Amino acid sequence: MNNKSIALVLSTALLCASPAHAEGWLESLKNMLGFGTSESQQEQAPVANIEGLMESLKSLGVTESQIQGGLAAIMNFVANNISSEQFGQLAEALPGSKELLDAVPDISQLESGSGLSGLLDKASEYSETLKAANDVKKQFEVIGLSPDMIGQYSAKIQEYLDTPEGAQAKQIIQDSLGKLLG
């Protein structure tokens, strides 16, 4: 078969194929001939992930360990205030979420405080939500951050996830953080 015959066969096949098939056919042909774009050459859509989220938290002027510990504390709160199915969806929508939970600051050795802190400790004995919120406050304190930073972290998290890629993760986190900040 000569080049003219090949061109005639390909042209006929493309003309007879439906537009959707023709486009796929053309892409296959381009790839076969070495003119197509490989997956590595195609622009990858940005994906929300824990690493990107941690990068966005640097603007708060905190250390790497504070970024990780604070985010882990918040994600632990989220994980404990949604169903395991919802957390599974969150982990899919925000890769690295499950692994981050290994960095939750340890507060097991903290003694009950006095004043307002002691009052919160006592009140948390009667409410799981209050206990979880008090634990986040303590976890922030353990890593050297004031409790008012929880709101700043939450705002940065929501800002980072305010993208089409982060929409599902943002909704799950917002539903949970409403309990923490509400």
C-alpha cells in the first residue's frame, strides 16, 4: 500500500466515524505516530492535598512543627466529629489527611489548669463536643500557639480549599469546624 492509499483509508475512516469517535481515533492515531501528547506532557489539574495546605499555612508566620501540629489537631477534631465514611471521603478529597493524624500533639501529660482553663476541663467531662474543642485548644498550647490561632488556621484551611478541587473536602471540614468555632 502506498502513502496515498493509506491517507485515503484514514480519511474515509475519519469521515465515516461519528465526531466523538473521530476525535478519539485522531488522538489514537497521533499517539501511534508519535505526535500526541503523553500524560506527563498534559497539564495536570491541581489537586488539593495536605502538603499544599501546609504550604498555605506558612503565611501565618509559624514554624513547620507548629504548622503540622496545628493542622493535625484540627484534622483530628474533624475526624472525631464526622462519620468514618465522611472521613474516608475527606481523605480521598484531601490526600495526606489520614497520615497527618500521626502528628496530633500529645496532651496526655497536661495537668488540669486553673481559672478558665480548669473550668473548661471540668465542663468537658460532661460534653464530648466541648471536650474535643478543649483538646484542640490544649494541643495548640502544647505546640506554642495561642488558642486564637485556631480561627486563623480554620480561615486558611477554608481559603485553601475554596477551589473546585477542594470543594468536597471544604464542605466536610466546614460542617465539622462549625462545632469547634460555633
